[in-house]
Amino acid sequence: MPTINVQLFEGRTVEQKRAFVKAITEATCTTLNVSPDSVEIIMQEVKRENWATAGKLWSD
């Protein structure tokens, strides 16, 4: 059972999330030859103030 963890910034709409998980599920099924029922996707939304790259917060 593939479980896919995704971290992303807050702010996506429910429609965007639906489209995203549908596309990821389809790609996983095609690539790994598994059924959609076996694919789990966990999305963790992170505030920009809690994410940094190269020593700089994304909120800055």
C-alpha cells in the first residue's frame, strides 16, 4: 500500500487538492501497478512562517 506524504504551503483550495490527489493517485497506480484503493495521500499544510530555505523564512 503506497502512502504518500506531501508538505505544502497553506492556501490551496479544496478543488486544487482534489485535482492533485486524483493526479497523484492515477500516476501511482500506473507506475506501481496498484489499485486506487491502496493509495493513501497525506497532505500537511505548513504556514510560510514555519518553512525556511537558505536561512530565510518564506514569509519574509
